[in-house]
Amino acid sequence: MIVGERKPFDEIKEMVQDHKKIMILGCGTCVAVCMAGGEKEVELLAAQMRLAAKLDGKNVEVMEDTVTRQCDREYIEPILEKARECDAVISMACGVGVQLLSDLIEEIPVYPALNTRFIGTNEVEGVWLERCMMCGDCVLGKTGGICPIAMCAKGLVNGPCGGTNKGKCEVSNEKDCAWTLIYRRLEKQGKLDNIREIFPPKKYGLHVNPIRQVNEAYLHAEMEEHHG
Amino acid sequence: MKQAKKLLEEVGIEGDRVEMYNMGASDAPLFAAAVNEMTERARTLGPNPLKKRG
């Protein structure tokens, strides 16, 4: 999932200081699961905004809503009319949700309430770990399902380096050495020979912003349907 | 409760204005002590800043 973290309250407050009618829009998918921008967090931020407005002697109307996914048009469309009645929207989605919402209501400013941090897993309750850097050239098939790009502090594709320390990383004792994890996993799978393979340098050119992906088969089928 | 205090403090309201006490329904002395503590805190902190502008 995409992991986000709520911005400090003062930063959010400053962004919307000139607006009188604000909608706070949550997202019910990734950022809800990581307890940063779902329905509950919308309620909390709205309560804080109302209290702060009252303390500052300002008359600010704060509306609340949460959609299933802010990165899909079909989920945003039902709330557009309501959003257009506001001076501003605070989006509690990831950066993708903020941008799509802004594309759909261009004339109304959309402000981000979160910092979008990474894609990862929920380790234990309340803790998330980055697991994929979206490099576009996946090596997980060779590394026992553990990503050396995301999990190794140096992002080494040929490891471990000399900084591996009893299963931990020289950067921090709190970080596992990704290549030790990979070694142990390959050992369990009887595939330790994988570690002898020397990987060529990563193709970082695959990640040229913004990446666009096209499903040719789908587009072809669509065209056939329309033009016979 | 720690989180609730933090949220209030971010806005500019003292976190000490809210507290949670655990007690049984028959614990009248504990209840009275909690009320006294909160009354004392409210006296020290002064009027609720939200009401001042009320």
C-alpha cells in the first residue's frame, strides 16, 4: 500500500488560512489503512480545524467527506458538486489523489494534508516498512522475494557489502541487512546459487518521469469495438 | 489519551484540560478526588480559551 504521514497541523492551517469554506476529503484505501487519511483522520482534522478557527475568532465552515479511492475518477465524481461549493479542499489522500482531484476541480485549490512517503507493508500494528521502490525492473524472482533496492540501505543489487553485521546493517542496528535476509530465504528455497549471479547495473533509465503505461491489447479491443 | 492531548495542543488548547480516569461505579472517593483534581487544573489554567471568544 501507499504509506502517507499527516503533515503538522500548523502547516495545514497556514495553507488554508485565507479560505472560509473548506472541504476535508479523505481516501478510504491505502492511507486509511496506514491511519493517516481515512474517515477517522478526516474527523480528527476537521475537529482541529474548527477548534483552531474558533480560537482565532474566524468564521470557517469545515465539511467532511471520504471517498473509496481518490486516485479513480469514478469515486471522486459523486462529490465534485459538493467540492465546488467550497473555497478550498484539503485532500487527505496520497499525492496521486490530490492531483487527480485538482485536475477535476481546477478552479478550486486542493491542498495536501499528507506527505506521501513510500509503498510498503504493515510490519506490526502502527509500523510500516518500505518494500518496493518501483524501479521498473524487478529482481525479486532471483532474490527470494526480498527487494535489495528497497531493503538495502545502499540499494545494492550485488550484495552483501562489507557493512553487513550479524544480520544487521552498518547504517543502523535497527535495519536488517537485506542481503542476509536474501541469503537466508534462498537457503530455505535451496536456491543459494542465485547469489552467485552478478546482476548488471540497474536500468535507472526506465524510471523517467512521468511514466505512462499502456495496455495495447485493451486499446486494440476497444478500437475494434468502435470501428468494427 | 496521549493522542487526544497532542491534537488539542497542536490547535493551541492545553492538553491538561482533558484526562481519563478509571474507576468502579462504587468508587465515590476516587470520583470526588478526580473531580477535585480537574477543578484545580481548570482554576490554574484559567477559562477555556474557546469560551472566552464565545
